[in-house]
Amino acid sequence: MNLNNSIYEVTRGEYKGFVEQIKPECRRVEVVEIDKRHTAAKIFSLKTGKCLSSRVSYTAEYGEPEPEKYYVFEMPDDDERQAPIPKQQIVLETKEEVQAFFDFLAKKAKEENNNDD
């Protein structure tokens, strides 16, 4: 593992968002074994051949498993990108919030079923 990669490290969510912006027809994925414990899934630009990002996974059979690490090295060219898909994230912190959320979903589902009749 190259310790200099730490400056390129991102969260799983940031990595996922980055990968979703690369047009599927503009990327090539290559899985390489770094060593007995580490495997990297690297994404390359088909246009430039540059490595854009990498996800490093760890093999549990060689000791305690480690969490995956995600890296973004370079942005793809503008014509290789697509608009990100907007997403909402809801964080429910208490039992009451969770219950209220499921009550809301049940109410909406019931309303939709009644409208289908």
C-alpha cells in the first residue's frame, strides 16, 4: 500500500457519488491483487487511460478484516461525466422518529391503494 494515497482517500458515500457521475461507456474497471491481503478495483478512463479512482478491499483469511478504503485520484473529462442523481438521506435518531416514519409510509401506501380502486 502506498501511504501517499491517504491524501486521495474519500468516504464511501463520496466515492459512490463520484463513480455514479462517470458514464458507464467511458470507464473500464480492472481488479488487481495488490498483495495477499489487498485487492483493488480500479476505474480507468477509456478516453485518457488514466486511473480515476480505486476501491481497496481486504481479505479476511489473512487475519482480522479491515474496512474498505476509497480513493479518487483524478476527475474524468467533462464529456465522460453525467449529472449526479439527486438523493435524500433521512436520519432517524429515536424510536419515536422511526415509528412516525413507518406510520407515514403505511398511511401513504393505504392512500395509494384506495386511489387505485
